[in-house]
Amino acid sequence: MKKGKKFVFFLVFVLIGAFAASTVCGFDYQYGDIITTYIHGLDDIRLGIDIQGGVDVTFTPEDEIDATQEELDAATEVIKFRLAALSINDSEVYSDEKSDRIIVRFPWQAGEEDFDPEAAVKELGDVAVLTFRYGDYTAIDENGLPNGEIILSGEDVTSATVYPDQEKAGQYVVALTMTEKGASAFETATAAQASKNGSIGIWMDDICVSSPTVNETISNGECQISGNMDYDAAKALADKINSGALPFNLTTASFKTISPTMGTGALNAMVLSGIIAFCLIAVYMIVLYRLPGVVSVIALVGQVSGTLAAITGWFGFMNSATLTIPGIAGIILAVGMGVDASIINGERIKEELALGKSLNAALRSGYNRAFTSIFDGNLTVVIVAIILMGAFGVPDSVFAKLLSFLFSHFGATTEGVIYSFGYTLLVGVILNFVFGVVASRLMVMSLSNFKALQNKKLYGGVTND
């Protein structure tokens, strides 16, 4: 039984080491000129404007439309949502009614050297009007514009979600959920088309993205958009639908690159400072708490690696995020919480050993006593981080929906800088439980099964049994 317990330390240690290495280096495969990325590394992180710089774009309404402040505000919010949907948490978007302009600033994509601002902003300025019309892609006029009768529009859609296509491997569909009004109109239309095996065209602006043949009446208010889309194309389409339509076409009046407010030199200085601080913390923990201190350092490596992995998009169920100065502050604060958890564990173990308990009994009791204090302290931080993400994140995010009953009264907002801080803080604190509490306990309990490591002095005790 003890041999199995001894193996736990090495298993956890190797897993944390492999995880940290994959987070830093990533993993991709190159065949000819095609590079396929399986795991994103630190080089793939999109740095914020304050660190890396970016692009400054000025949009104006097409055809010199005299836009009202309400229309400019609506367009501004749509652009904010689209930026957030692209995982760009560090951006500035504001409007100027006097000159009918919308100014947008956002960071460069990670690793880009030859930046193409026009290509980068095209998606932001698309009108993105979704319509369902009678007929298929051939239902167009002499100018190539759709002329089929409109059944419903994007206003009748409540959400768009990406799912793998069950019939075509490697392709994706966009599943739509409609409002009560939209579901009723769609049921009537599908009933009429099903009786004659007709089609319903799904149009995004003037492009038919799908024109399925209707075989039966659809009454549940749900349908799918298909059309040979990979994940990126399907997600881009879903993001446009979720963000809504711009009130008018936007044209790019000017664009320019902007320099970082702090610069890559500041980032290098912060990285170096972080490494030095981490080394000092490691020495402090090892000197003060000995073997549990060594384990706590390993756990902190796992926690930091996990937080960076969440930013790069390492986890398949999480999108990548922009790393900003406030985001780095969130990481640092979470590391501080991790160190605090290790100190509480170490002190509780020392207290139990001082009472004369056996090593195993002291370890179990110490970790049990420490858990309540660690849980209470971290839970309050989790609540704060969730509130920040719910208040300043994209409206269709989990926490924004969860707290919509509270923040809907204040209007929508997507202040990415605050969201970035909440995001890294939340991820870091959750990983503190995974590595600083669970993994640390597993490793220490495993090491205590080695005869050479059963001296109480190695755990902060004073005397042997």
C-alpha cells in the first residue's frame, strides 16, 4: 500500500512539470508551409496595448450618413462586444457625435510583424445583418442582392452557439435559439415550405451562408446554420450574430499603429522581477517550512503555469485572452493567495507536531484545520472576481448572464481592462485550490511514506518520535 502512496509524489511532480513545459513552449507541427498548433505557448499570448502597442482606427458612417448619438452609441457597443468575442480584453472604443466618428484602439495579434490594420478591422465594421428568407441562394435580383421575402431577422434570435457537425467530420454548425416571436414566424414558414419541399435561405448581409431544404415543420424555435465551416468561421459567424447588427455601414477613415504605453522593455523588466521574486519566495518557504515548503514551490509553479495556460487558450473549453498590466496584477495577487495558503498549511502542521502527534496524524490534522481558513479567504476573492467579470465582461458570458438581474439596470459595458484583472484573479485562485491545496497535500503525504523523510524536523517539528 505504501509503495502506491510513494508513487503519488512522482506522478504529480511529473504532471506539473510536463504541464508547465507545455504551457511555456506549446506544441505545433509543421508540414511544408502549413503549421498546425495543438497547444498554444507563451509566444501566442496577445499582449495588451500597454505592453505591445496596437492599432488606432477611425470609423465613419458610409455614404456620409448623419448619425445620431444613439446610433453611434449602438455601433460603439456592437464593436465592443465583437472585440470581447475575439478575446481582446484590452481595447478602447468611443464615439464623437460632432464629426460622426468612432475611434477604436486594440492590441496587435501575438507574433505579428507585418500588421495589416485594414484586414484586422474589417470584421469590426461589418454590418452583419442576419435574415431568413424564402428561397435558396438563387433568390437574388439583377444586382445580386437577396430578394426573397424576409421571414425573420437577427433581432428574433436570442443566441448563437457553435457545435461540431455530426454529419461532416472536422466541420461545424451554428445553432440558433429564437425568441417567442421568431419561433412562431419560423414555424409558420417551415410549415409552408415543408408542404412543397421548399427552401429557406439564411443570409448574412448579402451572402447566403446556408439554404437548407425544409422537410418538416420546426416548432421548437431552434435551427442550425451549416455550410462547410471550420471552427474559426463558425465562431466568427456566431459572434456576429450574438453581437447584433450595426445600425449603418462603417468605412475606415484612417488607421495607424500606436506605440505601447509601457513597452516590451517594461514587460521584460516585470518578467525578470517576477522570476527574482519567485526565487526569493521559494527560498523563504523552504527555509521556514522545509519539506512542505519545497512542495509549496512546486505547487506554485503549477498554479502560475495554469493561469498562463488559461490566457494562451491551452484549455480547449476556454478561449485565449489578452494579457494586460492589470491582468498581470491579477496573477500576482493570486500567487500571493497561493503563498498564503502554503503558509497556513505549514503553520498548522507545525502546531500539530508541537502537540506531540505522530507525523501522519499531524499532517492529516494540519491540512484539515488549514482548509477552512484557506477556503474562506479564497471564496471571498472568487466572489469579487466573478462580480468584476459579470459587470465588465461580454453580455453573453456565463457570469454576465448569471448577474444580469443586477447589472442590467446599469446598461451594458465591456471594460476589458477590469475584466482582464478579474479573469486572471479568478483562474489563479481556483488553481490555488487545485495545486496549493489538493496537489500539495497529495505530495506531502506521499513523501511522508519514505523512511528517510519521516524526521519531524523536515516538516517544521523540533524532535523525532
